Amino acid sequence: MHTVVVGTSGVSASDVLAVARGGARVQLSEEAVAALAAAREIVDALAAKPDPVYGVSTGFGALATRHISPELRARLQRNIVRSHAAGMGPAVEREVVRALMFLRLKTVCSGRTGVRPEVAQTMADLLNAGITPVVHEYGSLGCSGDLAPLSHCALALMGEGDAEGPDGVVRPAAELLAAHGIQPVELREKEGLALLNGTDGMLGMLVMALADLDTLYRSADVTAALSLEALLGTDRVLAPELHAIRPHPGQAASAANMLAVLKGSGLTGHHQDDAPRVQDAYSVRCAPQVAGAGRDTMAHARLVADRELASAVDNPVVLPDGRVESNGNFHGAPVAYVLDFLAIAAADLGSIAERRTDRLLDKNRSHGLPPFLADDPGVDSGLMIAQYTQAALVSELKRLAVPASADSIPSSAMQEDHVSMGWSAARKLRTAVDNLTRVIAIELYAATRAVELREGLTPAPATRAVIDAVREAGVQGPGPDRFLAPDLAAADAFVRDGRLLAAVEKVTGPLQ
């Protein structure tokens, strides 16, 4: 099994995906263990002094003014975890919790938190044992980071609360730790706070959303090309020299992908035939501009994610010169903004895809296709209600595009008086990505059927490969009405697991 080594300088997005989705094992580097020990010595020295130090010998949040005596500090650390583990609602997905745990371990291993090496090792042990604490949907304001979700994870380290075992069964964490020979940790000064103060949940979801969107944007280029082909549109608008004079990188990549898919098509270029038209509709002609803008949004979001992956987010932090200083680096604004930005781009990509589908189904705008792509219009309804489903999904995408990060609600007796809502932004983006996949699948379903209805015209080799592969996957072609939901589910799976791209790229080579 693949092993990810965690050092002091952060991790990569591929590391996060390997642990969260691939079940990779985690190992602490020797450098990380040494840095953990060195930082802990500094914290222990401060704890022995009479002067109060936030997080070491004081209360937290609005209660930070109280100096805590040494005999109460272990209790203080336990209490912060127990009291902050206050999430409600359904459990979030296993991959989200694994990403959150791994990213917290990444920061702990930076040597900037003052956590002992044995605590970090126990965090790695839980990941390697496949023990996943139960984390709830609601509880994080994204400042000071994802407090409630991280608290539920820290609770499991203490042998408290509930967790899911590698078999998927939820049991008391104490039972799972004992079954895997893992000793619960007894938290000391600073450690409870260090396990809770981070943007790890929202960052993990950002990294996974970017991976999913990378697949979806290339898939959308394919379905846009198929729709252009089915509508007898022109591929001249995809010429590189046209996109070079508006040099947005994402736009050029999207146009190049569409052009690669359409290479050798016998359907394109017929826009001047029976019903001459000077230009294709915006949803066809401007596909690279819209998808390209989304790609460039992803590039910005990836830059933010990479910076966060290299960060040590905690409060207070142990600096290289030995100082322990409070800060505001736990605020989720940088991550929250791009999570919301991605949801906006996803909504627009879904919106333009739905407009192309609607055009394929409308006999007045489809340039010779039967109404709703039906076998016997009137007796058959064809894909009429498939477009309804797509429209409902797009409407939901638009609601999900309303930014969470524009909101703030004060907490902790006005000490934490401006929060990021980044966790909420991440949760709605996950739903948006899920729904965008369905929208693209419905366009794929409509476009492949429409191409097959263009009798006497030869589609591009890449299009033919898609049609053959999607039919082999159980998505049926033109014909009389049938139970449609299984076809749509099969098309969704075909897009979701990457088979659409695999079919195309066997002909075109890798898309951008």
C-alpha cells in the first residue's frame, strides 16, 4: 500500500487525495519527529513559568483572561475538546474526515504547534487503522478554523465519542482504539487547542473538489463538442488564432479540447445548408469562454490550496526563535472565498450545458432533429422530462452559488466577531460538484442520441468512440420511450468515474 511521509514543510494535493480517497498509510518523517520534540520543549518551559501564555496556561476564546494553575491544565485540555465537540446533523463523508485528520497532522508535524510526538503518532495510527471519527454536518463557522469537526476527531484520540471502523460500522472510539492496540492520548498543555485550530476541513474539501472539477471541466468540453456536432454547428469558432487574441489560458485549453474531439467530423460545417445561419447560439459558440473562465477560476483556487497545504495554521504558534505568539491565521477567508468562487463557476457551467440540451430538444432550434429527440413525437415524449431534471439541477446549482463567505455571525461573546463560514462554503460546493456531474451526464445523453439521429452524416472518430462506450455502459440509444431513470443513472456513472474521458482520450490523446 502507498505510504505518504509527512514532514515539516507541508503536503501536496496528491498526498491528500491518496490518504482521503485511496486509503494510503501515513508515516512521520524523522525531521518531523525532531521538530515536534523541539517545539514541545519550548511549550514545557513556558508552562513552568508563572506568566500566563494563551493556550498554554489560560482559558480560551472569551475566557482567555483566566490563568489556569498547573494541576488543572490536563483537565482544561480535555474539557476544550469535549465542549467543542458539539456538532449536529448527519455524519459527513469518510473521505472528508480523513482529509481533515491528515491535514491537521500536517500542521502538527510542522513543529509550530507544540504538540508532543506521541500525539502526532497516534493521529497517524488512527488513519492507518482506518478509524474515522464521526463528524457532523453542522458546527463550524470557519473561525477559529473548523473547531467542532476537529474536536470530534480529537475526541476519538482521547478514546471518547464515536467512530467508524474500517468495516464501516460505527462503534465507541474506545472500543476501536483497543481493538487496534492504540493507546488513547492524555492531552497536556496547548495540545487540545492545537488539535482544534485549523482550516483543515474546508481545505480538504477544496482539494477534493478541485480534483473532481478537473475531470468535469474536461468532460464538459466533450459534451459541448458533441452538442455542437449534433446541432450541425461550425467548429471554425474554435480556431486557436481566435482565442490567441483574448489570451485567457482556460479558454484556449477548452477550445483546443473541443477541436480535438471534433476532428474528422462529418457533421460540423453544415450551418449554411437548408436553413442558413451566420452564427451558432451563444451556448454553442461561447462554450470555451464560459468553461475557460471556470478553468481559470480553478487555477486561482489551486494556488490558494497550495499555499494552505504549505501552511502551519494554529493559534498560538511556536516560532523558530522560540517565541509563542497569538495570531489570526486560522481565519478561513482565503479558502472560503475560492470555495464560493468555484460554486459560482460550476453553476454557470451547468447553466450553459442545460441551454445546449434544451436546444437539442426544441424542433424550432435543433436544425432538423425530431421534437424532444422522440421516436414518434406525440406518442413518445423522448427526453422532455430529462431536461426538466437537468433544469431542476441547474436551479439548485444557482442557489448553491450564493456565497457563504459573504455572511458572518458573531460568536464567543463577541471575541470571535467575524467568521468566514468556510466550512459551509465547502459543504455546498460538494453538493454543487455532485449536481454538475448529473447536468453534464444529461447533456451527454441528449447529445449522443442526437448525433445518432443524424442519419447519413458521419460523426467524428472521438464522438463515435464515446457513443460506443456509453452504449456498452448500459445507456441506450434512440428508440421508443422507456423507463428513463436507469439510463440517466448509467450516464451519470459514466461521467463520474472517468469513462467518458477515457473513451475520448483513446482517440484524441490527453485533453488539457
